[in-house]
Amino acid sequence: MPATPDSRRGPETILAFDFGLRRIGVAVGQSVTGSANPLGVVSNGEKGPDFDAITKLIDEWQPSRLVVGMPLRDALAFVVDALEG
């Protein structure tokens, strides 16, 4: 994946999800401006993420890409496992 947006594809809208065990932060980014802004929070409870809310965000923003962040603890465990294995 290129480090900068590919101008041949045109402007892109990206929805980013910052996964948490109780809440999922959501932001929208624009390739034209290279900026992102917070949209809000989606609940993530015992029954899992609020997929209806996520679907509404996707329908509203029509993103060309979705980005999901891995929780830091899980990312660190992944790196440690990779180094040890």
C-alpha cells in the first residue's frame, strides 16, 4: 500500500474504527485534505459491537476504505509472540 494517496483513484473517504472493549471510536478521513475528524463512539458491550450504528455510518459516509485499529495490548502480544516464535 502506498504511503500517500494515489491521485489516479480520485478522492477517498476513509472510516476509521478504534476498537475498545466497551466503546469503539469512529473517525472519518479525507484523502484530499489528508485530515481526519472524530465522528463519535459506537457501543461495544456484552452482545458485541452495535452493528446497526456501524452500518448507518457506512451508509451515510459511503467510504472507499475501512480501517480498524487493533487494541494496543493485543498488538503488543502479537509482536511478542512473533519475536518468540
